[in-house]
Amino acid sequence: MKPAAAVTHADVAAYAGDGVVCLRQVFAPEWIELLRAGFARVLAEPTEARAEHGRRAGERFFHDANTWARVPEFRRFALESPAASIAARLMGATRLNFYGDHVFAKEPNSPQSVTPWHHDYPYLRVTGEQVCSVWVPLQRVTAESGGMRFARGSHRWGKVYRPVRFTTGEEFGTEEFADSVPAIDADPARYPVVSFDLEPGDCTVHHGRTLHAAGGNRTASLPRRAVSFRYAGDDARYAEHRHQPQFTRFATGLKPGEPLGGSHYPLVLDTEGPRGRVLQAEADAGT
Ligand SMILES: O=C(O)CCC(=O)C(=O)O
């Protein structure tokens, strides 16, 4: 579980202050190979929640979510790779549940296939401060291939903004959320943005309220494939929204306000209670 490179105090401070941090070479090559195998499996046999967000004919922006139940490579990565301990350390969590995976592929020559500015909270069935996503690329990622961009400190703006459809950029959930995502790119002085070129083995970790976006893939030959592994810590509670995106429409057996748990949200780390193998065994048994 230990990351190949340690998470430093400076990383923890960056995550707390900016709502995002880039970690270099925290996943050994075997972990990335495992993800590539899982990714091939998802592309070959996507779930019902898959969507194609390509904005123009000939472009491909593929997305799928919560595939880990049937993709053993992702399940193993989520529960056993350094991702969980990275998430716990950055959030200061003593207990950690895995929330789910999210798979994104922007193929070359997909320049219009942008990821609109959004944050994750209005899409997720969880509330709390300790919710984050570990975004792990499978190959080099540059601004040109669709690198992620983050509005620095936006997790501290105290708002949950309306979700937007990736296919069109239109917002939804208008009765539930009062505010639209601010026009981040229109005012760089007011809304500073950070981005990172990444190599395999690197990742970014963003807070569930950090606004983020990404360009299309403007390269001719570099795919842009990544998997987000989402985790929730001590204060996270199950929540429901009136507008459930397709990929969250499954029965959890939980009531709003309850801590996460059960087979959908397995406990992966508990520094104060019985942990490690016992919890792993529970997750494997689907309890
Ligand atoms: O990869 C992308 O373009 C979007 C990723 C994202 O929104 C996320 O991981 O929360």
C-alpha cells in the first residue's frame, strides 16, 4: 500500500490550500500495467453507464463509471495500491471508504471533446469534507492531449455549483443548486488555474469541491486515458441528489446521513479499528 514516493508535509499543505496536488512517481510501473489491462477490459465490455461525450463526429471521449465490481484490475488498484493511503494521508482520514472509479478516454484527434468546468460534489452520493479523487493517467498527459486544469482554492469557496452535462456543457439540477459554475477562464486574475504535465506513475488528487476542467485531445497520436479513484474519509456521509446521473443509479441500501459502507463503498483503511486483511476480506466477500 505504501506509495513508491512518500507524500510530504508540503503535499498535504498543497492539497489543503489549493484543493489539488500533483504527486510524482507514486505508482510503480506494475500498477500502471494493471490499470492498462483493466482499461482494455472496460473498453471491450463497458457497463450500462458508459457514455460517449465526443463533441464532433470522428472524435472520441469515452466515459464509464463504477466498473470495479467487474474489473478485477481496478478493484485491486482501488483497494491495494498506494492510492488509498495517499488519499487518507492527504485528507487526514483515519478511516477510508472506496467510493468508486471513473474511467475517461479522450482519443487523439478529439480537439472539441473538452471536459467542462465542474466539481464532483453535485454528481456524487456523498457529502463531507473528506472526499477526494486520485486521477491516475495511463500515459504521458500534456495540455495538448487534454491535461486537467484546476481552479486553485475553489474547494474553499463554500458552494456546491450546478452540475453540467459533459456532452454539451449545459447545466442541470437547477432546482437543487442555486449557483452556476463561475466563468473561470474569463477572469484569470480572479480565478487562478493550475495544471500539470504528467508521466505514468504520477497522479493528481483533487478535493470533491475543487472545480476542474480539461481541454480536448488536440494531438494526432497520443491517447489521453485516465482513471479517477474516489475515496471518502471519516466525516463522509451518504447523500442523494434529486438529479442522479445515470452512473449513480444503483441501489446502495443506505439512507442519507449514514456513513458509507457495505459492498458498494468498501472500507479500505481503518487506522483505529480492525483493518488491512480483515477489511479486504470483507470487501472480497461483498459484505
Ligand atoms: O478526465 C477528465 O477529463 C475528467 C475527470 C474528472 O472530472 C474527474 O476525475 O473528476
